[in-house]
Amino acid sequence: MKKCCVLLALMTFVIVPLWAQLTFSGKVMEASNGKSLQGASVRLEGTTIGTATDRDGRFVLKNVPEGEYVLRVTFTGFESVREQVKSNREDLIFQLKALPVHLNQVVITGTGTHHRLKDSPVPIEVISGSELRKAGLVKLDDVLRMQNPSFNFSTTAMGDYTTMNGLQNDYVLILVDGKKLAGDISGNTDLRRIDMNRVKRIEILKGAASALYGSEAMGGVINIITEEPKENLLLLSHTRIAEKGQFTQNLSADVNAGKFSSHTSYQRLQAGGWQVSPYETDDDDSRGYVETTKQASNRFRSDVFNQKFSFAPVKNLEVYAEGSYYQRHVYRPVTAYAYDMDYQDYTLGIGAKYLLNKRSCISLDLYNDNYENEYDYIKDSGKKKEGDKILNLRQHYYNGNLKGVFTLGRFNKLSAGLEFREDRLKSPDAGIEETKGADTWALYAQDELKLFGKLQIVAGLRYTHHEEFGDRLSPKASVMMSVGDFNFRVNYASGFRAPDMKQLYYKKIKGSTLSIGNPDLGPETSNYYSANIEYANQRFNVSVSGYINKVDDLISTKKVDLEPGDKADGIKTRKLYVNLNDATLKGAEVNLSAYFGAGFSLTGGYSYCDARGTLDGEKDRLERSIRHTGTASANWTNEWKWYCLNVNLNARGQSSRYHTSNGIAPGHWLCNLTTTHTISRLGRFGLEAQAGVENLFDYTDARPFGVNYATLSPGRTFFGGLTIRFH
């Protein structure tokens, strides 16, 4: 009898949990025509449980612990739908309404917490993955250049200097899924490391954001959010070929097996080199130029591999481990240079997110980025022999971030966190023989309050302790009032940036210019003010923004007197890093998007920026600043029974870019035309082909090598691509 009781008890412990498990299944369709939506996200709010719809729009969530849930269905370009469920359901039908103007996207960058785009108290601009693919854009610099007027790029053979609203690379923080993209060469953040085929959306926060993101975010934040598909199995191949030897290959594999998921991707980029002029500037030549074999864009190849594993052992906990490896080789003409350039990088990250309830969570992220650049000698030069590899720089970045988001009632949300970062740099070629570094600790908190359903107030504060520059406080405050279809926003944010290792210790000759670091530099601070008015409905959106950014002790370079022996070493110019007295950046921006029906849509923007700095009592425009920039994109799509055609015309125009030396880059227009052809009804396969023209009107900046080029485009370029999906 005793054995029977024990057996019965054991059976109860096994059977009851199984009996208590729930199953939810159903279908997701487009409301207007009943068409199945493949790839829609179906999740239980407040848990890590979710999936994606199959080719027939169907989904199944099995083995769900007993309880009451809110089932949320989302799909890019459609309104999200929520429904309460508490018992087994096999008849769930969700009909999603299309949103021609995408205002319902969830964004996170503005406040560090999730908001719908139209409800974000901090103005956020979004470029969706579908938009950049329709435009046929495969590099981040091209995406930002052609899709957003606030971004400008000073293109060189070494890379692109990013400028946003007048402030350069060093003030713009680039994140991938919230983690910093560390590592640069000659001041250029290496954007080739980003696999653009994995991009879900790009969130852009303009203006000082140090209260949330720390030192580098004094000018703004670019956060690239990547795709993590929920299909049980998704295999994808994307191939793109263009003139001048340009080739892109993306491969990815996504597996979701209940509590475990794996996301793997690989990208190869390569291109042949080209000249835009066979001449080079030469001050010693009577004509001012000489013949050269140097190329405006050098031949290169790059490979990047990404891997992420996620595991959800229980419904409210998810842990992950991720890593990436990147390498790029730049081939330079042996007749003009002694060495090629090698770049390598690897990242490692682990983390966890624990859901306290449906609206509160705690997360921990640990991240490490390791970037190196070497000179690969292709001929004998001085003491260097062909085949030698010499370290140019090594950068290590370590970051730990513990963050909590707590919902305090229906109308109040508190975020708080502790962050540690460590930066390390070694650059023998630039006089930094021993590794230099600095540690930073930060405490931050932010409170979000919603009143009367119309008014949102966000206030935040960051305390930073820098190893070299002491303690700083960076406050922020944002207010948003909604009246009907109108949103009114005002924003204040303080910025803080410590000098980086290069600015403190750099000493390097580039061409005939010697740049020298300055250990006496002080930190930069800023006060950023902005106002925004937005009108939004489901077919039309327009926003107007104005801003003033006052920066104290802005770091720049100043020409100083040559020293004895400089001319013998080929040095014609000495530049020293110094703190400007102050700088003022002020401007305005207009953005609009509209859907006219019959598949026609239009987006566009205009940006005006006046960026000026004062040094020794003299005021001048900031280096690489542009006053007028505009972008526009017209899109038409139409679907037949098994075939869909999309036509995209994307244009950008800008005024001249200011430089203190080597000539001002002239203003110009660029225009791209892309057609996308999608074939459906192929079972588990998806097929998409692209064909188009970059630089439609064949603009080139054919001035001699050595000037500040407006663009490195070789002229009108034809391209084609093919995407294959299997799920």
C-alpha cells in the first residue's frame, strides 16, 4: 500500500504539470485582403516565449505554463494586435491593418526603454531594413548618406569620416544592438564590420545623449538593431554584383528549437580599386599636380562572421552568448606605397535578462571588442622588408552594464544602472609604444512619467568618474505633449566627453602633415537644446525640428610652427590637438513621409547646419561641416498573383563641405534607381532579384588625388542581386 501511495504521488507530480501546460495556435492575416503574413512575430508579453508565423501565416506556442497572458502580434509595416489568453486556444485569428507610414515601430534608443515611434518623448528617426533593401543599399555609410540629411561623409581612400549635425566621428556613438562599435583607423570608425543584411532597423538619436550612453554620445547615437527571426529554420543567401569588381555575399542560418536559438551570419565584401583622376596635387610642381598611380578607392576584401546563442530555461529568463570575427585587407598600388593595410577584430559578449513581471526587468551585459591594424609591407622600405607585418595600432574595449527597468504603477517607469568601461590603446607608429588606457565608472538613472494620457516627462542623470578627468554630472530632460495628431517635444541634454588616447598621446606623419597629441587637453562639455513639432496620421507624417548645441572646450587641431629638421623629414605642416574656446552648432531639419495610395509613397528631408568654433578669439566654420543637405526617396510597389515589383528612386543633394586645407569639397547631387522583383508561391523557397543603377546621372569629382573629394564614386554604376530564402 505504501508503494502504491508513493507511485501515485510521483505520477501526480509528473502528470499535473503536463496537464497544466497550455497551447496557443492560430493564423495571422492582412486585414485588407486576407493574405497570410509570413514571419510575423507572436510573443507572450512579460515572457521570453515567442515564435514566428510560417508561410501560411500559422503559429503554434506549445508547453506554455498555466496562467493569464497577453498575446502580442507584430509585423513590420502593420499595426500590432494584442489579445488576452488564459486557456488552450487553437482558433486564434489576427487581422493586421497596414501602416503606410510606419509610426507603430517599437524603438528603444531615445530613452533606453521601449516606446512606439509615434509615442517616443525623445525624437527618434528610423530607417527600416525593408527601406534600405528596397533602395539596394548594402553599406552603412551609403544608407545614412542617402536616407538621412543630417549625415555627411568626408570620403577618403582610408574610409569615411562621419559627421552628424556638424559634429564628427568622435562625438557620434555607433551601437550594434546597444553595444559600442569600437575600433577605428585615422579617426574613421570601421563601418565595414556591420552585416547590413541582418539589419532590422537603424534608430538615430540626434544631439547630446551622455546621460544614457556616456562619453562618445555628445553628438548623437546610431543604434543598429539586428534581425533574430523566430522561424524554426531560416536559411538565406544574398548575392550582389556591381561594376568595378564590387561584390557582396551574405549567408545566414537561424534555428529556433523551443528554448534554444542560434543565429549565424557571414558577409563578404570586396571591390576593385579605381582612380577618379590620374593626377596628384604637388605644391612643388609648377602646374600644381603630377601623374600618379594612387587610387581614390583602393581594392579591398573583407569578411565578417557573427554568431549568437540564446537559451530561455524558464519563461522569464533568457541568457545569451555571442561573438564576431572580422578581417579586411586593403591592397594599395606597389608603385605608390610600401605597404598594404590589414585590419582584424573580434568581439565577445555574454548576458542575461530576467523579467520581474510583464513590464519590469533586470539585465546584465558583458562585452569586449578587440581591434587591430597592421602594415603589410609589399616591398622593401628602409629597414622594413617585403613580407614584414608591423603593428600600427591595437585597441581594446571592455564594457559591463547592469541595468534595471521598473514599472511603478501604470504611469511611471524608472530605469537605473551601473556601467564600467575600459579603453586601451597601443600604436607604435604613432609614438604610443606602451599601452595607454583609462577606466570609467558611471551610475545613471532615468524617470519616465505619463500624465493625463497626453503629457510625458522624462528626466535623467548620469554620474561619471573618469580615471584621468575626475567626476562629472550629465543631466537630461524631455517633455512631450500630444494634442490630436500633433506631438510637441522639447529637449535638454548635457554632454561630456573625455579626450581619447589618440588626442592625448598621438604623434604621426600622414603625407606631409605631422599630427601631435596633447596631454594637457581638458574634457569637452556641451548643452544641447531642441524643439520638435510633429504631425502624424496613418498616411502622412511631417516633423520640424530646431536645435542649438553649445560646446565648451571642443577639441580640434591647430597649425603650429615647424621645428628644425621638419623639412628634412618631409614635414610641411605641424598640427597640435587643442581645446577650442567654444563652439556653437545650430540648425533646423524637416522630415516627411507620405503614402498616396496605389502603391506610391514618398519620403524626404532637409537639414540646415551652421557649425562654428572660436580659437584665440577668431571664429570660423568647423572642419567638414556642410550647411545644406537634402534627401528624397520615391517608392512604388505593385503585386500581381505570384509576382511583386518595387521601384525605388533615391536622391541626395548637398552644398559644399568646408575644409581648412586641401580644398573645399564641392556641392553635388547623387541619384540611385533600384528595381526589386519578388516571386512568391515557391513553397518553402523565396526568390528576389534586384537590378539598378547607382549614380544615375554619372557625377564624378575628377580633381587630382590629394584634394578633399566630394565623392569617391567612379560614375554611373550598374548592379544586380539575387536573394534566396528557405524556411
